[in-house]
Amino acid sequence: MTRRSVTAHYPDVQPELPARSRGVIGLFEENCTVCMLCARECPDWCIYIDSHKETLPPAAPGGRERSRNVLDRFAIDFSLCMYCGICVEVCPFDALFWSPEFEYAETDIRDLTHERDRLRAWMWTVPAPPPLDPAAEEPKEVAAARKAAEKRQRPRREQDGGA
């Protein structure tokens, strides 16, 4: 109480934010499988997804044709979003991320509906995840994948060495 208060003169002085702060949601479109979990779990219903089914040829001769969902539209209406993060948490394929960018004000409320191209642009501002603890145990999935890769490498080495 004996000192004068210090006022940060925003926007001339940018605030110092924590490394993983919540700003805007970014979309990594390559990971999106159009499972619709984010849209179903959103309490504000501010996520809009449109898709269509595409038929793929069989992977092996004599196999069945496969179908997959193709993303046509992915939009988030930030005028409705309450930034709860449920969509980011429920995404099983890590297609949604928090970006620390917070300066995205618009003069028209209709411009706060960000389509997938704008959501994709926010991904460039997402910081890298923190490094793993070197003393931590390796995940079981990684260990199993490494063992499977080593098994595939052994027959190749034996074929190369025997020839």
C-alpha cells in the first residue's frame, strides 16, 4: 500500500502469459477423423462440422471397399464459446489444441465464427509440449512398437547377411 500501483499500458506493453495459457482453439486438420465427439460434448453447441463419406478401394486384392468420413467444414463460433476446453480434452486424435493467442477481437460478431482455414492458422502459434521427464518409465505403447519394429528388422538383416 505504500508503493504506487503499476499499470501495464496494453497494447504497447504485451502481458507476460504462462507458456500453456488458453487463448483460442487451433485445429490440426490432418488428425481430425470427423468423429463429432467435440461437437457432441460442447455445452454451448458452438462447433459446426460438416462431412461426407468417401469410398476407398480395397487395401489388398479381394478385400472389401472401405469408407471414411471427409471433413467439409469445421467451424467454431467464439462468440458462443465459453473456453471450457471440453472439446480439446475429448478429442481422441489430438486434432484440437489451445493456442496462447488472445488478440482476435472483431468489429462484427459474425466474424467470430472461425472456419477451418483460420483455425488451422492458429496451430502455428501452439507451443511444443513440455519435454518428458527423463526418469519416467517409457509408455507401454512405445515399447511395444519398438519391439515390433526390431522384429521386422531382424529378418531383413538375416536376409541381407545370408545373400
